[in-house]
Amino acid sequence: MRNSSSLPIREISGYLAVFGSAFCFYLSTTVIIYARKFQVEIDASYFTFARFLLGFVIVSLVFMVKKKRPKPVSYHLLFGRALFNTIAAFCFFKAVEQTSLSEGNILNMTYPLFVAFISWFLFRDQRDPIAIAIVLTAFTGVWMILVPDHHAAFSADSLWGLCSGISGAGAILYLNASRKVHDTETILFFMFGAGGLAIFCLYRQHIFMPDLKDFFFLMLCALFSVLGQYLLTAGFRYVTALEGSIISSTRILMAALLGPVLMSEPALSITGWVGAGMIFGGNVYLAIRKSGKPTRKQMAATGAMELTPH
């Protein structure tokens, strides 16, 4: 029998794993910026393709080791998840490429707000007036990120980050439904496979045979992404959905703090910080609110948090 004192150690390891996943997802986007600094011309679509390709190879190896095959039940759910995940991943990397690390990561983490907003219209039993009021308030924070200065004009490039949050919400909703009838490996197999194929077909002109420098940045970005996925899944074995949701949302604060430090980006203005805080607060509130009502549908959301929308 294990000593009861080992439980806190496992919990701490879970916290560190989930926090490490958020850091890895952030680092995967720094690679895109560093590649540009080293005069490596790689489009966001190629980084997205590399991420899907590596993920597909790893999941395929898992199937081989376990001597299993994918077990599709509902192709509609599998390809719906893959479609929205592909859009979210591409828009996320495109947002970082076109705007900044801080803005791209913060806007990507708006997906819990959009999940709550969309669920209001789709699921009658999830119509929570207080939650939707918090979401609408948090959307004010989104606007503060998009237009941090009253004298600044709205940049159309910011729509990439906003689109990653919206499509990420769609990916989570499809994932919630898909996990009821599919195992994790089957979902990942179709997600990585269909996503990689779609990116290759749509952006073939940006995908080329990389030299050593190109390959280094492509694989580094993909490795951080896949490692983040693994740490998130492992961490959720030892933390609750509430704890994991809140820790994952720290990527908002991480992006705001580390952008100026690691990449010499301009620091967020006071308005930007308030906006980031409102988005983080909205995510935290929704996680707490959800944990207080453990319905069967909401329990499925625990599994959803094991896999990011991108």
C-alpha cells in the first residue's frame, strides 16, 4: 500500500505537468518568431503541417505498440473535430506570425469564453445567465486587447487570433461529443491525419523540402507542441478539471509577461493588461462555475481539457 504522503507529490507533479504544457505551447510559438529573426522564411501553414505530421507519426506508433487500430464510430464527429482543430491551429500560428506572441496567445485562450457563448444557443440546459454575463464582460477585455489605445486603429491581422479562439471553441464542442463514443487515440489519429492532409492540399506552395536550418525550426515547434499535448494529458491524471483549467489559462499571463522578456516585444499597455486580466478572470470563473455543477455533459468537459483545441 502506498503511503498517503505520496498523494501530494502526485498532485504537485500534476500541477507542474499542466503548467509545463502551457509553457510548451507558448514556446512553440516563440519558435516562429525566432525563425524569422534567423532569416528563415517558413509560413505558418508549414509550421502547422509539421505539427500535425509529427503528431500523426507518434499516434500511429502508439497504435503499433498497442497492436490496436482506430475505431471510428461517427465520422461526422471525428472530421468535425479535425476541421475546427485545423482552423484553430493554423489561425493560432498565423496570429503569432502577423501580430505578436502576446496577442496571439491571449486571443487563442479566449476559446473557453466562446464555448460558453455558443453553448448558450446550442444547449438549453447550459443557459446560465450569470455565466453569460461574465462572458460578455470578458469580451470587453478582448476588445481592449484588439484596440489597446483609443488612438490606435483596429488591425485586421488581429482577426487571426480571434478566429483561433472561435474555431477552438468549435473544436472543443466537437471533442466533447466525440469522446463519448471514441477513444483518445482514434480522435487524435483523425485529427492529426485529416488536419495534416488538409493543410498540405491547401498550402502546398508553402511546403518544401527543408534544409537543416528549416528542419530544426519546424521540428522544434512541432516537438514543443506535441510535448505540451503529452504533459497536459499526463497532468490531468492527478489534478481536477477546475485546477487544470485555471493552470492552463495562465498562458494568458505568461504571454503578457514573457513577450517583452524573451522576444523584446513592446509591453502591454495598462489597457492591454486590464483586458488580459478580464479574459483570464472570465476563464477562471467559468471553470469554477462548471466544477460546481458536475452534470454528465460537464463531466465530458474534463476529458476535453486533456486535449487543447489546437
